[in-house]
Amino acid sequence: MKKLGLLLMLMLAFVACNDEEKDQAVNEEVKKKKLPPVEKEYGFVLNDFEVVRDTIESGDSFGFIMDQNGVGHGKVYEISNKVKDTFNPARITAGKKYMILKAKDSAKTPQYFIYENDKINYTVVSIGDSIYAESRKRPVSVKRREVSGVIVSSLSEAMQTQGLSNLLVYELSNIYQWSIDFFKLQKGDQFKMVYHEKYIDDTVFVGVEKVDAAVFKHSDKPFYAFNYLSDTLTGKPSFYDEEAKALQSFFLKAPLDYSRISSRYTKRRFHPVQKRWKAHLGTDYAAAYNTPIVSTANGTVIASSYTSGNGNYVKIRHNSKYTTQYLHMTKRAVRNGQTVKQGDVIGYVGSTGLATGPHVCYRFWVNGRQVDPFRQNLPSAKHIEEELKDEYFAHIEPLKDELEQIPFKNI
């Protein structure tokens, strides 16, 4: 009996040894074949599919893309009806990336259509046996940064010299637009910032999350800015200086970020299209096509329409005294009666109507009369309330200390 048990143990050991040798042989074979590494994206293992990557071109439609990839008109109609609440196939935009995942069968049957709304947000449309759509986000990490710079020729150049995003130019110009004239920066002006950047996979930069604090030294005078939530009703923070005074005005200085004034308000200007002298009761800001146009103050849209002269335009009533209008848009982003907040996108720069090139004509009314906004004594935003000042000063103290520890860059 003992001999039989010993024999069984020897046989099992021999089998195990053979299995181990086989596993090693298989592993060696896998290494020899150099199998591709597992590739994951959008929550899918791409190795399991035939992958089609492309970019939507001008004139492309969802139906055309599906047809090119073997999905018939009847199925396209069914998909469009079932997913319209989450994904509108009629609103796919030229320049956006997409991916189609196909089964590894003989017919290479399309299973998923993935549309990139932006760098973070995307939509997965299941187009196989089960039809549905889901809005998803890439995982985003946030990193806190400190930066210091000096002006040699421009703010953009100062950022580019350090390999920083031009989004920081917009952040600073927005924060200080009522304190500093960015068209009159001087060589040797300096700035420091503490801010947060957003990354996908910890490596791909996708934007600025927020700015905590900044100081801009212009003409040897420091201008501090601290991000603070004083209005819990709106939940929207604002920037205040070291004395708890608001940096923001009731009105933004311009409806565009960091743009160029191409024509000011005047009672006499030679019209470039009509070829005659006439009043120009607006301020023109030249900018690239499709640059976002924002409302310069809170208000209600009282017109979102088109005329042969104005092109696509939006008009906003801010209160009983102030009204603004924005002309020549390539397209409008708000509807009549809609409530908007300061900084909300209301349209995009174009050249519709009587315009020779891409720009927005910004018009301003006070008590029903068109005026030059640059000559108005416009109201300021509220400063920090007295009962909140102690809390505010406690909030900014460590931020100001942190700014002081960051050395200014010099030319």
C-alpha cells in the first residue's frame, strides 16, 4: 500500500513537471510571436475590435459615415430615433474626432460609434444588436502649479517663453481687465500665479481648472487678485484684491477675450461696405472666425435674430437702464427670452450682414440711447461685505504668503 502511494506521488510529480515545461514553452512561444500589448481607450479593449479612427470633415453626416462603414439607411434611422435624447446625429461638427469599433467577424460588423465632444467628454453610441447612447468623461487629474513671468514684448510671448498655455493669457486678462490695460503693458512688468491645471492620464494638458491667486506688477505697482466665493446663491467665485475690493465690474470691458479694437464708436466713419460717411455707434473687435462672444453682464436676451445689415445678432437687456447688442455672428448660441450671466457664450465671431471681415460690433445703450461704453462711468461689482472680511482675510493670508515666496522673473 505504501509502495502504491509512493508510485502515485511520483506520477503526479512527473505530470506537474511536464505541465510546467509546457507552460514555459507556451510563454516562450508568446514572446517569440511578440503579441501586441493590450490597448485600452474609451473604456474598451481595442485589441478585441477592428478599429476605424477618423475626423469629421465639412459636409459629412452621421448617415454618410455609417453608410461608408456598412450600416444601412434603415438601421441609421433606427439609431437616430433611439439615441436622440443623448446624442443628436444632426449636430456632429467638422473637426471632431470619432472612432468606430467593428467586430472581428467576416462581415466586420460595426458595434460602437464613439464621438469626441471635446478633449474630456465623449459619447458612446452602441450600434450593434443593442442600440443606446451614453455620455462619458475621460478621467481627469488636477495639478496645482506656480508660475512667474516677465513682460518683454507681450503677455503671450512671456507665456510661450516658458512653454505655458495661452489659456493663462486669457485667465490673467479676464482677472485684470478692469485693473490693467493689457494693450499698454510695459517691458519689465512682472506676474506670478498659483493655479490648477487639468490633465488626462496625468500627461495630456486639457485646460486650466481655476486660478487661486495672482499678482501683476504693472508700472511698479502690484495688483493682487484672490479667488473667493462670496455669493453662495450663485455659487460663482469672484476675484478681490488684498483690501477685499472687487476686481470685476458690473460690465466686462469687452465681449471677447484679449481681442483688438478695429473701429471705435464715432459719429463719422467711412463705411467699408456702403462706401459712404455715416455714424458708427458701436465698437468693433476684430477676431478669428468662431471666437466665442460673451455677454458683458447678466441679463435677458430680448432679440436673437438676423437682418441684412446686422447679420446674426443678439441683444440683451441688463436692467431698466442698460442694454447691449452683438452683431455679425457666424452663429447664435442663445434664444429670445433666455437668461444669461456675465461671461456666458452667446454666439461666435463671423462676418454676416454688412461686414468685410470677421469681427463683432458691440453696441451699448443707456436709458434707450446708444453711447460709447468707454466713456461711461459704469457700476462696479460689490466688494466683500463687512461681516465676511475677517473670513476673507484669513482665506487669502496663506495664498499671499505663497505668492511672496515665488521669486519674480527678471529680464
